[in-house]
Amino acid sequence: MLLLPLLLLAAGATSARTEPAPEPGELADWLKLDGFGTLGAYRSNDAVASMRPDARNANASLRDWRFDGDSQLSAQLTLNPNGPLRLVWQVLAKDDIVLRFRPRTEWLYLAWEPTPPLSLRAGRLALPVFLLSETRNVAYAQTNVRPYSSLYHLNPISKVDGLGAIWRQAMGPGELSLDAVHGRAQVDLTTGRVKASAITALAAQWQQGRWTLRLGRSDYQLDAQLPGTLAQLQTLASGATACSNCAAVLKARAPSQVRAAINTLGLNYERGAWTLSGEWMQRRSDSILVADADAWYAQLSRRLGSFTPFVGIGQTRFVEAPLGFQTVAGAPPAAQAANAAFDRFLQSANGRRSWQAGLRWDCAENLALKFHIEWLRNTQEIRLGQIGSVSYPATPPIGNYRGPAWDGQLRVLSLNLDFVF
Amino acid sequence: MNAHDAANPMPLLHAARTGAWRGALRGLLLAGLTLAAMVPAEAQAPAGARPDPSKVLRVSAVQSWSAPYAFYRDGTLVAGINHDIVQTLAEQLGMSVQTLVLPRTRVDAAVLAGDVDLRCHLSRDWVRNPEAYHWGPPMFELATVLTGHESAVPITGLDQLHRGQTIGTVLGFVYPALEDRFNDGRLRRDDTFAVDRNLQKLKLIRSPYIVSDTREIDWHLRNNPGHLFANWRLPLSRTEFRCAVPRNGRVDAQLLLAALERLQASGRIEQIIKNYSPPQPVLVMAAQSPVKLLSQQQVAALFLGEALELPGGGRPALGSQGGELKHEFYKWVLEKDAAQVKAIWSRMTFSGRGRAPREFAQPAALRAWLLSTPNALAFMDSSGLDPTLKVVYMPPVGLP
């Protein structure tokens, strides 16, 4: 392990001749420490449905103020930051369903730039799926308090262990950037683990004047190691609900070895103090475990001195085809209703629409205070139960909840202080 | 060496940066120039009863001092950086100031005669007998540059000037970086008796090139929107602004030197300079860099992380001087505010795609970094220029 820093130092030796003394904040010319963080508070207003800012948060707000949603602290160490060969290590501590606030390595990679337009990388890298994939946790760099959950929660894989290449080239009046990554990843859940044995992502970005346009495609080979979920599917397949074709349908529609793909289109347009940004995505797979979905958002903001008010709208819509569960002849009506409910449930019909408004205040050069309000409304189902960024209990026959029904709407207030250093 | 001749009333000074006052300032300035030529070289004692001599600080002022260092009205020094420094110092000591406005050539004689307790706007290189003074601490930097009319051929080195080329200068001023060339005829002086006239000469193309202090040029350009100055500068020399206490003065030298140290440490000097001469960013590289002048679009692309290579090749290392200067640069060159730039570089930094410009609090540290780092370019205040650096871009002076 000692060899790597020595190699990096040697690579940077050309710039290490008669260096001036480091200014405050600079560890040394060959070593740089940067960091970012958020102190966040949020509260949802509903007594039945709860909300968590990040789908991987352990807890959710159910009419209570919580401080563990967006709150985070991250440090990034860059070895030989000015050289063509450098090492980047980013550690993040943020509430996680498995790790809680234990720091974890977000990125750790070796980057080599044989020529300025080309950067080759190896190690733990950001998966370039969305516009904000590389900085989805760096809230200071965003106008909003957090990336739009309508898109970003549909892909919980944010990093891969593998190889990557970035190529940027000025072409005529604009610049083309290509970002390719291949590797593997795993996402740990409380109920199991999803292993991605192969992920390939390619993103092309065109920037010209006020416009930025981005196209992305990522392909996944997944192994859903979710014992609880698979056991429930097995129960259905066994005919427990008098389903005549569940076994065959689930075998065809719910394989645990999943092939999935995500296509994205993003744009950003700046004109004076105004900024319009938006993204669209399409997720498709061969298994209901990763339900087909379409999603988009659009946001408009305007800078007014140190204040930036913004409004946005986002939508997620699940488009998984019905499974077509059939009930054996002579079974009680309850069985037919149960099969219909399970069919709908397995389509993950948790689509929703979100309206947002907020204000960013750049109160100091490294500090941004943000006030944010979001209205969420489920547009597909509000009875079958859901666990995610929005969670609500399932009524029979999916679950046992018999309390007041959720009206499908939710309002969330957030107050965040973002900083970088 | 630099000095200044100008006249201007003090109350207008703080408004000098606002467009509303510029017309009035220019008119008064021109009137003052005429008056300055007639200023009698005599002491300007305050009216009324004669003050206690032990409480009077006798300070010399040079007639040819000019804005923003000195503003004269009816032959009296009424404002300017030099004026405010001395006044602040005297206030700290509970003394009153008696200013002796003299032609440059008579100041040394006045010192020899024991008529002066303090001289400011001075450098050890500018006096024949530096040992005759107790020297105060360096207070800030002064840069002397060569520049030209917009129709003159831009130059990046003095050797590019043809033999016998006329250079606009001020009578009695010594320009160490040019003296050899003046003496052997490679260059010719075209003297005027005042800095302002030297600057105005460029407009008349009496001299296609002139030499002057950067703050004087910047002040002139801010207050003369129709100027015809070219958008390039050739740094010639850098020196430190000091005050000095003649050994034969009647005020205790240690008392004055200690007060100067306190004044320097208090940060008041920076505030005084800022009142008259707002930061003027210039983008610089090491003098031997092959990079020539850059366009505003090229500079913006580099400092917003959109361009990864310098024109002609090479990975750029970006730097900046901190403070208000940085904000001016962001605002007028990048057309962003500090928070926007910080957000952009946060995205670059935390995606591992680049590092934000390295920031330096002290110009000396920035200069050392520029000289030791390949392909380094940084913006700094024009007063920090020196011959080891070249200006590759300068935004228009005095943008609103």
C-alpha cells in the first residue's frame, strides 16, 4: 500500500520543485482535503403515511420533526490533485437503512489522465445514470434540498466497483463529454441484498452556451437475494390464494435473476438569472422485482441576489403490465379479490406526483440555507401498502392494517443547512 | 518611481466610484491640474492659533502626486490614500498634520533642513540617501507597468520596442526598469510634469506608450470612460509603499514607527486603499509562459471547469487571490456570483473531475506559486504585478 502514494508523489514531482508554503486549508500541494455536509430537519404532516427524504433512510417522519433524513457529513481526500495520476477517496456518513451513520466509502478510485481530454479510472466510481449522479449527495451544489425522488429513488445503485473512462472534447461551439463505466455493485437491504454482477453505463453530454443536454443508458444484471419477498411469491405460487396460474406467471414475470435497463434524458438551460432543468427516465426489466416505470421532473429557479426561489414538479408512473392472476373455479369471492389485489400490488403501482417550492439562501460563501415544501400525491394506489420514500400500511388482504385510510396526499417541510469546506 | 500631480476636493472622493459624480470629478480634476502647477512650495499651516509644536506632525507631500494617492484643492492636500494614511496616523498619536506641498526636487532639501517629520509614498530605491531615514514597515505594493494606446502594437517585452521609441514619462521620475534604455538611446523619454497629463497624453497619441503606476492608470480609466488605452500591460517593476521618518525630524522616530506598525496591523490601510482604489483583477501567468492574450470566453471556460486545456496545450493549474478581488473577477469575467462558482466547483471537486482554483491570501505566496507551478494562471490585483509575470487577460477597468 505504501507503493501507491510513492508513485503518485513521483508523478507529481514535476510540480513539487520550489513550492510556496501551503495556504490555510491546503494540507500540501500533493494532498487536498475537501468536504461537504448537511444539517437537515424535516417533518411530514400525515398520520398514516410517512415520508423519508432518502429511500435508504432508516426512519421516516410521521407527523414528527426528524433530523436524520438529509443530515450528512462527507470528506474527500485527493492525493496528487494536480497531477495526471491521482487517488480520490470520499467517505460519507449519512443515515442508512443498514449502516445507519457509520462512515462508508462512497468513492475510492485511481484516476489517470494520459491527456487532458481523457480520464481513465479504476476503483469505486460514481454510476453516471442521472444529471446529478456524481454529486447526488452534495446538496450545496444543488438548488433544491435533494435530487427529485421521482427519478433518483428508482435507481438505488449510485456507485460501482469497476472501470471507467471520461472523455471531453470541444467540438465547434460546444463540448461533448462521454462517460462510460463498467463494474459491479451490491445494495444491502434489511430484508436481503441485491447483487449487480454486471453494470454498464454510458452517458453523453453536450454543453453549448446556456444549454446542457444529457443522454444516458445503463444496463444491469441483477441477482435479487431477498428471502422474505421470494418466500411470499412462493406462497402465491403454491396456490394459497386459490390462484390457478400464479406459479407459471411468477416463474415468467418474477425471476430473481433480473436484466434491467434505464434510459435517461436530461437538460439544463440557463438564461440570465433563470435556470430551467429537467430529467426524464424510463426503467425497463424482465422481472416485476424491478417494475417498469417512467418518471420525470422539471424545475425552474431564479437567482435574486443571494436568494434563489424555485418551483418544481415531478412524477413517477409504474407501467408494469398486469400479471393476470386467475382464481380456480369455485373459489370464494375473497380469493378472487385477493388475487386481484396481489396482482396490482406486484405491479408496484406506487406512482405519485410531487409539487415542490423552496428558497435557497446563500448566507455565506460556503453555506446555503434552504427552506422547502413538497406536496406528494399518490396517483395509482393508496390502499395496497408501500415501503420506500413514502410508506403507508397495507390493508387486507395484502396486510393487516385496519386504521384510518390514507387519502393519498402528504406534505413535507424541510429546512436544511448545506455547507462545503 | 512614482509621484502624482492632481487636485480634487475630498468630499467627492468616496463618491468617485459612482457614475453620478464622475463628470463633476473630471471637471474639478482638470481645474485642479491648472492650480497644481501654481501651488507655492510653502507650508500649509492650519488657520487660527499656532499649535503646540510638539503636537504637530510635519509631513511632506509632492506636487506631482496624483489620484488616487493624492487630491489637491487650491494647493492643499485634501484627500487620497497618502492623505488618509497620514491623517489616521496623526489621529492615533493625538497630533495635527502640517503638510508641506513641495516640488519633487525640493523634498530632499526640506528633509536636510530638518523641516520634515514624516515622508510617505516612498521606497528605499527612490531616495539618494536611504540611511537618512528610519524606515517604516511595507504597507502595500505598487506596480509600475508599460501600456499603450489602443492603436499601438501590443508588446510582451521591452526588446519589441523599436530603437528610439518615445515613452510617456513624468518629469523628474526615475524608472529603474527603463533607465538603461533611456540612457543609451534605445528609448526616449517624453516628459510631462504630472502623472495625469502623462496619462492623458496617450489619448492624444503624443506617446503611443506610457509608463505609470497601476492604481493611477485604473483610477484614470474609471474616470475617463472615453479613454483609448489598450487592453494589455507589461509589468516593469514592483515596490513597496513605505513611510519613513527623517533622522533629523523633531518627532520621536520610535513613536512614529510603532504607530505605523500598529496602523499596518490594524487593517485600516487596506480599507483606505479600498475607499479610493477598488480591486482591479488581472489574469497572470509566469512571464516565460508561451500563452499569449486570452479572450474573456477562454478565461471563463477555464475558470468554470469547462476547458481542460490551455490554448496551445497543457493542463492548467488555476489560482486566485482571495477577498473582494475574487468576487469582482467572478462577477465581471465569469458573470457568476461567488455562490454559483462555489457550487460549480463543488460539483467538479466531489465528482473528481477537477479542483477549484487554489486560493491565496497574500500576493507574494500567489506569485511564488505561479512561478513554481507549470501552466499556472491566476487572477490577482493589478498592484501585485511584477516583471516575473505576464498579463494574459484583463477585464475592462471600472465596469459598473
